[in-house]
Amino acid sequence: MPSRISESHISDSESIVELRSLISENGFLPDQEPLKRLPDPYYQPWEQIIDNLPTLLKEKVIRKEVGNLEVLATARLNTEREWQRAYMILCFLTHGYIWGGNTPSEVLPPAVTVPFLQVSDHLGLPPVATYAALNLWNFSSSGEDFGDLDGLRALHTFSGTEDESWFFALSVAIEARGSRIIPIMLRGIDAIKNDDYETVISALSDMATCIRKLTPLLDRMSERCDPMVFYHQLRPFLAGTKNMEAAGLPNGVFYDEGNGIGKWRQLRGGSNGQSSLIQLYDLFLGIDHTPTSSTYTKKGNSPPVKTAPRELSFYEEIRLYMPGQHREFLTKVSRMDKIQDFVYSASASPEQQRLHQAYQEATKALGDFRQAHIGIVTRYIIVPSRKPAPAPFSKVTNLATSSLQVNKGIAKKLTGTGGTDLIPFLKNARDDTYGAGLVPSGV
């Protein structure tokens, strides 16, 4: 399998060439490593704070340092890489400021709010820490292959720990390796119009193989990331301002633009659910996510359908937390021919049986990946939530302490950093994935 998605000698249709122009040779990762510094010394005040962020948070003086900042103009940002780095820096400063005290701050000062809103508007992203800021635009690599986990490091972290750097780097490696299937699947979809079974079957088989290789990569999380460090030193800073009443933000955060201008905002925090790659896999396989109450039924030779279908707006909503070109890419893929429809509408033949089998293998591989992710969540969130908070964190109000199951013996709902009801959400996504591969009787 090629190491970069452009290294293929098969000619593409015009539609695929147009689609490929919306992403990079590394899929949803950039072509080059993200900038390590903003070149204009004008932005040195931002760079100085993010360089010292772990210390400022540990000493609980981040709000004082940010409060001393002047409102810097964004007009001196030139390239897209500079805009992306500015966005990444302001995400870290924002979440450090909000969650960097014993209680969260309900007001974000103008020195961060004003440039953050401008940078976010330029990039078409919300003014909050997103997967793009924390992962896609926050890494360095010792080589050209961004899929080499051991050669990756996060540029910046909240905690200053190797654990946090490993956590972010692992997502980068998954993005890099997982993107290698994109051109193959696009050709598979393009082949549907010609009833080209062999190309579609081959694409699905390659997709299953690609995803199966991601699961052991995900399992490497435990090599350098301790669950208690993740739960208490990183996860609280990933939290957004939506559905965070228990964590101390009943109204969200007021983004103060100065001179009496501002707005209360409730936004989802950084989450791997904002990965365009995983949503793309769902689109490739026609996996439709519905609330946890949905069930599957099968009729004749039609594909398995869900009773009482209801649209789950979360999946559309989190596309707003993805870079604009990535959203456009997903939208255009969603309008292409559907592999699932082709699988279940094919006439009975040996080719059809092979097509069904290849589709089942791909959906099972993605379902197994989601199951492995639930295992990670169990080790890194559920288990730590049942243990008393270590002394330095016991008197802090944030997502970690508000979710502790040991508090007064009361079982509490675990909220994800993106504001979802964590476990039911993940299990529903897994079950929808496995369910999509159910083959109706008689086929």
C-alpha cells in the first residue's frame, strides 16, 4: 500500500481529481509539517506564552499572563500555515485560560477573543479547541512519513508530559496511515457507474486491510500514555463549553470583544469524533448513525434498515468543527454513488456474493476499530473516573473531577470532551457499523 495517497499510477476520472484537490497528499493532514513558530516577531507574545504554557498552568498564573497581553492584529498573518498556527496557539491559550484555575473562567478576555474570532472566521472553524488544532496542525515529524508514530511529537501540550504528546501523535499517525485508502475507495465508488465489480470488491478488501492495521496502532496508546495523567492533566483542557454545567460552566463562556461587545458561546471541545477520516469511512460504507434506541430490520433482498429512523444532528454539527475544505470534501463524497446501495441491489451471482463478503469485511473492520476505541475509553476515562483524584487535582472543578464516580457514592453520567453522553454515543456508533454489514436472508 502506498505511503502517500498520491503515489498511484492508476488514472483518475475528472471528478476524483477535483475531489483530491480538496485534501493533501497526506489526506486530511497537511502536505508539510506545521510551522513551529510564527515568522513575524510581532506575534512573539503569543509564542512566549505557549512555550511556557505547562509551567503557567501548573503555577496557576496563566490568566495573569494572558491578561497582560495586548490585542494583536491578524493582518500580519500571510500564508495558510501561519493562519493555522495562529489558530492552534489561540486554541491552547483559550482552553488554558478557561480551565487553568481551581474553577473555570466564564469570561475570555479581548486579547484572546478578538484575534481568535478573526482567525477562526478566516479558517471557517469555531473559536474553540478542535481536532484540527490539537492534532492536524500540532505535530513535528523526524521523517517524511507522518504514519511513523515513533517519529512524531506534539509541538505543544497543556501538561508538558510525554503522555500528552504521545496521545496527540497517535492520532496523527492514524490519520496518515488511514488516508492511504482514500484514492482507492474513491475509484471504487467511481467504478459503480460501470458495474465494475472487481474494482469495487478490491477497494473494499483494501479498506478492510487498511483499517485492521489501524487497530493495533490504536492499542499502542498504553506504551507512553498513563491513564491517570490523561484523565487529570490533559482531558480537562480538551473540554468545550457545551453541556458543561457540572464542570462549572452553566452558560458556556462569554467571549469579551471589549467596549461592552461580546457573546456567550457554548461550543463542543476537541474530540476525535471531529476526525474527517472516520466520517469519510462512514460515508464510504454508507453507515448511518441514529440514536441508541434504533433497531435493525430486514425485508427480502433489501438492505437492513432501521425502524423509526431519526436524524442524528451531531454528526452534521461536528462537520462545522472541521476545516472548510475537509467539510466540502465530505459533502461531495456524500453525493457520489453509494457502495452500500450497489452491494444490496446487485443481482444474484458469484460476483455478488464476493461483493457482499468484501463489504461485510470492511464494516466489521471498522466496527472492530470502534470497539477497540471503546476499550481505550474504558481504560483512560471510565476506570480513572472510579478512583479518587490525586491530591493536586482534588480541589479543582473541571470535566475530570465533575465526572468522578466516587464522589459521594453517586454514579454519574460521563460526558465526552465534545459534550456527548460518552458511552452510549460510542456504543451506538459501533453497533451502527456492525449493523450496516448484516446481510439480509435470501441474498
